[in-house]
Amino acid sequence: MSCSAPIGVFDSGIGGLTVAREIMRQIPNETIIYFGDTARVPYGSKSKKTIITYSRQIVKFLQTKNVKAIVIACNTASAFALETVSQEVSIPVIGVVKPGAKVAAETTRNGKIGIIGTEGTINSGIYNTYLSKTNPNVKVYGKACPLFVPLVEEGWLTDPITVEVAKRYMNELTDYDIDTLVLGCTHYPLIRHTIGSILGDKVTLVNPAFETARTLKEVLELKGLESINPAGDHKFYVSDGAEKFKKFANTILPCEVVETKDVNIESFADSIG
């Protein structure tokens, strides 16, 4: 595998752009091939079987781009499909859950950690599992926030409706006296300011996107896959709504997204290798 080969990054929609942004900032020499499954978002309410099928199709697509590593920039897909797809390919596959859980366990002072995410992520209990392995003494309080994804996808990042929804979700967590909150969906860093203003300075927000990029850097270095040349042109693909995606991506990424292409993702067999 060539060190100059790109990194594949995929998400259910636009949320994974927060991970892509961190990769661009922390590992600027790496080229990214991004896929957003915008036709089938959200993933959070779908079954494990369905998420594995979707993830296999996307990994198959990314393999056609000769990527040297894959980042599953989706907490739900990381929870349900990471173990399966990582066993079916020969390149490194990194999820967003473990890096975020590790930092949360190291950050908390009172041992009370909140997790917000999709229904799929929260119900999977994967954060609880990782946190318990890292620090058996922590208490974990999960809260599904299913409305956040469509609000972010709509671009209503500071809309009064988003603020009101966030208040209602966060009220339950404040009763538990948490001092650390994991933003357990890659969409959520885009409303980090809103969430932080509600919880106050006493609660530390953990952004798994940042930690995932750091983990990717470590993996590339360990395997001798880091690029020593400047990044090439990042490529962006979606399963629907390419123009809308491009406009949104240009509001949050440090590079200009000149083109986004539509892909018939279901044409890729759900077997990979």
C-alpha cells in the first residue's frame, strides 16, 4: 500500500465532516475520500443488520478508490459495524467510539460521564463497555437525542428550535451531576456551543472527532503509512443531494469543496475484501 494513498472517511451524512476537518488540521499531508450516506440518513434508528449492510457497501466503494485506511466517522456504524468490517479488509479501520471513550475516562473528576448520541449508539451500550474497561469506577448516563441529527442536517445550528430541543435533552443529564459529556454523534460538535452554554463551564465536552484524528495519526505512523508529500485534492461523494452537501461542507471545512458527486451506493455488493 502506497503511503500517498488516500484515507477513506464515511458517515451517514454530513456529521463525519467534523472528523474530516480534524484530519485535515492534524494530519495535513493526508488526502481524504469522503462518503456521506445522505440518502439513508439517519442511521441511529436502524437495525444492526441494516447498518452492517450499509457499511459493507460503503467500504466496498471506498476500496475502489484504493484507500490505505478507513475511518468510520459515525458512532452508530462504529458501534454496530466496526468489528465486522475490520475483520473483512486488510487495511486499518478506525471508529470514533473508542478514542472518545478513552479521553472521557481520563478527563472526568467525579466519575460521572454523560453520553449523548443516536438511539442506536445509546442502546448498543458500546460507550459503557469501553468506559468500564478503561475505568471500572465510572458511572455512565446515556441520553438518546434523535432530533439533533435532522436539525444539524437542515443547517439549523443556532436556531431557537435547536436551542429549545437541546435544553430539554440536557435537563435530564444535569440531574445526574455529570462533569464530562461525550458528544457521541459526529453531528453534535456542530452544535457544541449550544450544548456547552446550557451545561455550563463545570461540564467538559469531549469531541470524539478530535480524538479520532489523533488516533488515526498514531496508527498511520505505527504502520509506516503516513504521507510525506502534500495532500492531493480531497474527494467528496454522497448517495443523494450532492449540491446541498457541497454548500454545507464549504461552511465548515478548511478547504474549498469544488465538486461533490452522487454515487449509487446500493450498486456495491455488501460483501467486501
